[in-house]
Amino acid sequence: MALDLSKVGARERLKVQREPHWQRLRAGCFLGFRPSKQGGKGTWIARIYDEDSGKYQVKSLGDLGGLAGNQMFAVAKREAEKLADLVEAGGEVRTKIETVEDACRDYAQNRPEAEQRFKRYVYDDPIAKVKLSKLRRRHVSEWRERMVALPALVSRRKQGEPIHRKRAPSTVNRDMVVLRAALGKVLSPGAPNTEAAWQEGLKAIPNASKRRTLYLDRSQRRKLVEKTSPEAKPFLRALCLLPLRPGALAALTAGDFDKRTAELTIGKDKTGKPRRIQLPPETSKLLAAQLKNKLPSAPLFMRANGKAWDRNSWKAPIAEAVAASGLPAGATAYTLRHSTITDLVSAGLPLLTIAQISGTSAEMIERHYGHLTSDAALKALGELAL
């Protein structure tokens, strides 16, 4: 039975959830209602399909709090249909940024990692509904206290009890930085030492980042690859050749590598922005071998079951190879990224170049690897091949 949002009683019986309850008004035009957790009047949302972009445009219509319950639907319906007419005529729905949640959603549009953090720590928190014009230092400080009190999930195993630990200072800083960036995009810093100084509640914890010290040299990485199972060996070897995050490497598809030009497009990474890098012959040869009999959408590094690697599937073969090689027990997939970056820095490759290849900032490279010195001549990435 189709949902009828025009009935006050029907809206009051709706389940409280993040995703709005939608009613179709006409083709490509939907009106949504999200009940309030605090027992308020709820929020109305319009969702319009844009044929030009092939995506939906969404706009919050607010809670329509000044209207009687039996009048809200008619007003919300009229606003949604106006927006549909605008989009169908080639116009664009511009979201009005009024609350902390609005600012975060606007900031996260092309930043998937920020969106994931906001989903975990902001959207369901009381700070989300605070008007930007009324945001004060206490709001942000209280949010920070709630976020810090949450345990960090260490294990995401589908079976067994999840494993948690106390949130590390570096983790707290990473969770704060995206909120600070989202608010800083739409708000000016408040006067220091006043309640208007919202930014003071988001000051980073000093000296929170711990330098990664576990390093595997090239002979150790070669031994690790040799002891790896045939299924995981191509993926692990690629981790030793490219200073990419394991998740970014696992997310690559066959269509991301152009063997004619030896160019690799990295789309899914912490930066949220695709980037292209030129590969040396040894690495290009490895990736070209993975393209055999694969459609462009298939995982570039595929497991035996046809699926892409992920953190739950690569842990076991790496741990087994580490044990079989007699290497330090703390070695992980991320150790290989750190080791490759260390070699590049030690070889004298410019920090900006390393940052571009690895998908991070020159500042982060300097912070974690600036202590390294080398008199070696400039080496190309290909010279680090195993």
C-alpha cells in the first residue's frame, strides 16, 4: 500500500529513521518526511530526478513549524512540485545551508571519507540540528566530548564479538578535522576566548600522530611475496611496488589501467578525487597481467571467488606470509605502503612527487618521513621493483 503523507495520523505512526519516508507525487518527483527523534514536527524533503545529470537533486523544506498539521502536506507538496518544474526546465536546486548538518552534507558531496565520518559522528548527534548562526564553542566542545567517549571499532568481523579500544588522540584529530573543514567553509572564526569561537572546540591534540616505525626492506618484502599464497601474491606484490593505501589498490577495476599508456587512474581513496599516475615498466607489466579476460568493471586484483580484496580478506594471507617468512608479527598491508614511501624518500625523490603518487599531502610526508636523509641520487619509482 502506497504511503500517504497527507494524513497526520499516518505521519505520526512512521518509524524514526535516517532515510526519509517517501511519497511519489509524479514521475521523478518525490516528497519525503523524516520524523523527529525528539518528538518534534519532523522534516519535509523534496527529491527531484534530473535527467541531464542522471541524479536526484534533494532539498530540505524544513519542519514547516508555523503551519497546522493538516496544512503541512499541501504546502510541502506545492514546494516540491515547484522544484520539479525548476529542474525539468534546466534549473538547479540550491540547498540552503542553515544547520551544521547542512554544512557537512555540502562539504561531503565529493568527499566520501568525510561523508562516512559525518554519518558516524555528526548526523545523528544533537550538534547536527544546531543553526550555524547560533553555533557556540560549547556546542562543539560537547560534541567533541561525546565523540571522544565513543570506543573505536578495531575488528569488523561478521562472526564473533566486535573488538573495540579507546579512541586514540590521532583518531580524534582525524575525526575533528573534517568537521572543522566543513564549518570553516561557511563560517568565519569567532572572536578568540568567547562563546562565539566555535573553532576553539576543535583544536587538534598536539603531538598525537605517532610515527610508523615498522619498516620492511626490499629483501624482506621479496621474501614476504615469495611466501604468499598464489591467490594473494599479485595483490601483495602490487602493494610492494606502489605506495597506495591497501583499500585504494583493492578498489581498482580493470578499466582503471590503460596498458597502452601505462597510466593508472586511482578513484577511490581518502582524498575523494581521482588522480592518474604513470607507472614504470615493472609495475605496468604486473597490472597488465591482471587484465586478462576481464571486463572494465571487474576488480583489477581479483580473488578466487571473483570478488575484490578487502581488509577482511587480505589480513589472513598476509599474516600467514609474515609468519612463514619469520618477519615481525606487526607487519600488515599498511606496513608495505609505509616501507615503499620510506624507500622513495630515502632515494631522494621530491616530497611533492611522492605525495602525488601516494595520495596524501607533502605536509604529511614531511611530518612522518622528514627525519630521513640520504645522499643517494634521484631514483625512479621503477627502481624499487622487487
